[in-house]
Amino acid sequence: MEELSVPGPRGAGLGILGSMVIAEETRSRRKYPLVTALLVVAVVPLALLAALRLVGFDGGWYTLVALSLTPYAAAAGLLVGGLSLALRRWWTGGVALVLALALAVLVLPRASASEQRDVHGKTLRVLASNLLYGRADPKAVVDLVREQRIDVLNLVEMTPAAVSRLTAAGLFDLLPHRVLHPAPGAFGSGIVSRFPLKEVNLTGDSAAKQPGAEADLGDGVVAEIVAVHPISPDVDSRGWEREIKDLSQPAGEHGLRILAGDFNATLDHAAYRTVLARGYRDAAEERGEGLTPTWPSSLPVVTIDHVAVDNRAAVLDYRVFDVTDSDHRAVFAEVRLP
């Protein structure tokens, strides 16, 4: 068979250029092998993370932590790729940039607001706050409720002592209706509302109570609310996956459902994306705030607190707020129902 070749001097020039590039990279590797090794060592975990994220595999505690840092990995990949190219490690740099760009395609849309449904029903202002074993400043919580004109407040890590302090601070004067399940440590949760509540079971069993309630907004409109707090994956990663996927039961026949609280998950975890795929949208992502971190509040790094909204509704606003003496930032969403 006749060998195919690029005709003319242009093809020969490209071949010579390719040979020069390969030869130059080979010389650089031989001259500075430690530099090459360090760059390759940096690319390997990036490749593993990209594979986990693209395949949709959460794995155990260590891979869950790594996945939560996906936005930072994308940025680091760009730096490693650029540095590799500057040092004439063409293959290493090319692989790093391809991986970084693949992750960036998944991450960057979170910084852009999405067009919302044209709906004209009632508006609901929802706030969710982790009280850090009940230690959060009750006045800070009540002030947020008052200033942001909150209709529904979800509280997790709510202890009996925290309920007493919130009562003294006047929370139940502002939001008189409640479904409370206080418990020691991180296991208590509750829903407090301006509207009448009827407790209903909207999730599976979980280590910490994840209460659900129907909020009667009047005129026959009902919103289903869930205070979300699956077990932390550092305690039981399999239990975390089961409990968070239990949240993905289909929305009720009559009410539109809103899930709000500490999910112990980011948008890069397959378990949370499974929840969203069942008929919800992440309020932060909808408003272009999906990269705004919520934990730890002293130096926020990852976004594990969310408001997930029934996709038949529109997200009008989303913000995060610091809460004194809590390690989580509170998350707020204004939702308009159809």
C-alpha cells in the first residue's frame, strides 16, 4: 500500500515542527526530571477527580471531600497546565488543560443566572440555618427573620436549649407555627412558619430527624417544606448517600416542595444531583450564586447548604448570611409559586 503524506513543502514543514517540539520536550525532561515528575504528580489527582465527577461516582469520605473541591481543582488545573506549557512539558500541559476545561464546563454555569418561569402565584421567603449544636446566637437568627421578612424558617442541629433561647428571643412571636424535633447534638431539626403547618412524612428514615410539613398559604395553596440534614459523610458515608437520596421522592400531588438546610453535599456530588434530577432546582445556581460558599463560616470554602426548589416554581432571589456563633452561613431564597 502506498504511504500517504502531506504534499509539498508545507507538510514537510509541519513534520519538522512536530519533530522539533517532541525533541525539545524530551531534552527538557532529561535535563530537569524532577520538574517533570512534580508536574505529573500534580496532574494525576486532577485526572482521578475529573473521572469521578464525570462518571458520577461519590465513593467514600475522602473522594467526597475531593469532589467538594471541584471548582478549586478546575482553577488549579489551569495553573498547572499553563505552568507545564511554559516549561515546555507539552503533553503534561495539554492533558492538564483538557481536564481543567472539562471541569470548568461543569462549574462555570453556576455563576450565571438562569431565566425563570413566568409564574404569578404566591411568594414564599425561605431561610435555613444550621445552629451548630444549638450554640448559634438566637438574636442573630431572629434578627434575620425580622429583617428579611421570612415566611418559613428551617433549623437544623436544634437542641432543646436552643428552642428555649429562641423562644426568649421572640422567634415564635414572628413565626408562630412550628414543627419541632429538638434533640441533643446535631440530631434535632425543626420548621417554623408564618403560615399554619401540618406535619407530614416527606422523607425516609434518617439519623437526624428531617421533618416535613405542609404550609397552608391560603386560597387553597399548599407548599411542602422539608428541613434537610442527612448524616455527615465523615460519620457514615453510606448512610449519608441513602438519606440524601431519600429526599428525592417525587413532589406531592397537590403541594410544591421546597427542600432547605444543610445537605452535607455540593453540586459536584452525584447524590445531590440525583435529588435535583427528580424535579428540583438549586436556588443558588438559578440566581448565579452557585459558587458562593456556605461552610465553614469563618473561612467559607464549600457550598453544602442549599435551598432546592420544585422546578414548577421561580426563584426570585437568593442570598447567604453569616450567623453569629454558627459554623454555617444561613441560606435564603425567595420563591414564587405557580
